[in-house]
Amino acid sequence: MLQVQREVHLSAHPDGMPSEDNFSIVETAIIEPGEGEILIKNRYMSVDPAMRPPLSNGQQKLNQVMQAGAIGNVVASRHPDFAEGDLVQHRLGWREYALSDTKGVTKIDAQGMSETLYLHVLGTTGFTAWGGLLITGELKQGENVFVSAAAGAVGSVAAQIAKIKQCYTIGSAGSDEKCRWLTEDLGLDAAINYREGSLRHQLKNAAPNGLDVYFENVGGEHLDAALPRMNALGRIPVCGMISAYNAAGARSTGVTTLSNMIYNRITMKGFVVYEFEPMREQFLSDMRGWISAGSMLYRETVLQGIENAPRALIGLFKGENVGKMLVKLS
């Protein structure tokens, strides 16, 4: 009997918030590896806000597998550098099995840590937070920091790095429960529920000494509120603008406070994680040390089964996750 595996395809470009109707679950044959190839059985798939813009801008092609990160085990190998049982990480998409020529596939030595950490705090998520805050944001010990979407995967790591660097740290989140997690568990100095009252007034009250760094994940109203609070020579590393991802053209709501950049000489700079690649070993050393010391905590929101991957992605934009959103495969 021909063996099949399931994968998630984009079947229609979403207009605004995606719906499960925009995706389809497709069965395809499991192909045995040829010379120089390996077959991977995926265990966990990553779900990230950055997956949303390609659904509308044409980068994610219709009727093709959704591009995303995953982690799994090699179950068949005809490549000399990979053996059956190897734990590997890749970006071959939302699928139960992946056939690969090994380009872009990385072997993982979990070093006694949970394998899922390599999809967040020890993976691209953590690397993004580390590089964005310390390299692009040029964070200094003891500064004043604001992190938007601080209960999300990247935001929660960035906020904790700020605390490790002994910074006064404020985070925003979309519920009182998430705000309690930020202050009571992660140790932030203040947390703002942006759904309750004026974000601008709440941030002003929470940052009596202004802000030296604003780690930008949201855009729109958050950026509008943060700019007046920025101190002279403040830095805004721009990681994402999740508030705009479901809007036509990924356009953010208007920002009216950009004039604060002039006399305060504020630097706002976007970044992408691959520019930090030469510093990966330093990142891994730092992050493993912080995890082992108990100063870097994490949470995962895990949905079961590949059929729930679209619901997981939609859930990100409804605030249904705390920490990293993952899909576990059988």
C-alpha cells in the first residue's frame, strides 16, 4: 500500500484576518530518499506571526505547502552526514514528512534540553530577540526598556534579556492574565493591558524616567505611544508590526508622534535575524546559560495535529497564545 503524509497548503489568499477556509489539508505520497537525500518525520511545527504577510503578498504560493520551520527525526538516510534517528531542524514547511537534499537542514544536539526549545528560545525566536535587542537596539546595562507584545514568543524573550541586563522593563499584552505572567513570573517592572484604557497614558505612567529602548513588535498605536516617551538618543529596533499584518498592504494605523525623533535624535531601525548569523555561537552560549540558571523562562501553547495548524496561525492574531505557538504531530 502506498504510504501517504499530510501537509497544509494555502488554497486562497486571505482578505484581512485569515480563516480556516483559506487552507487545505492535502495528502501526498511519502517518497523514499534517493542518493544524497534524507527523509524526516516531523515532530513539531513552528507557528509565527511573520507567516501572515506572505499569504497576501504572493510570496506564499497557492496550492503549495505552507513555508515554516519544523523539527523532527531522520527516518531514512542516503546521505553520509545524516543517520537514522538524528534530530534535525529545517524550514521545509507544514508537513508530516519532509524529503530533503539536506540543504538548510541542521542537526541538533539538544544537550539535555527539550527539543522544542530549538523552535523558540534556542532557535530563530530567541535569536531574533537577542540580536534585535542587544545588537540592533544596542541595549546597555540598567536602561529603561519597553517591549510590545511581551507575552508572545519573541517579546517574552526580549523582555527577559532586558531584565537580565538589569533594565527597568515594561511590557504590553492583551489580557490581565498575560500581564500577571509578565510581572509575577518573568519579573517585569510593569505590564500594560493595551485593551484597557489609553495605551499612551498607561505607558506614560509606567515609564516615569522615559524609555531608552523600545522593542517594536506591534506598530500603530504602540509606536505612537512610545515615541513621546523616548529619551535622547533612544533606539527603536523594529522586529515586527503585527497590528498591520491583516490589513491591506500590511499598512499600519497612522503614527502622529514621529516629530519626537528629531530633537531627541532617536534611531529607529528594522532588522532581520540572518544578519546576526556570525554571532550564533555567542547567542547559544548566552541563552543556554540563562536557561540553566533559571533566568530565562518560557511558555508554549501547543495544538495537536497537523489539521489544527491553520487554527494555530489564526490564534496568534486573536491573542490565543502565551509564549511560543507550536503544533505537535503524532
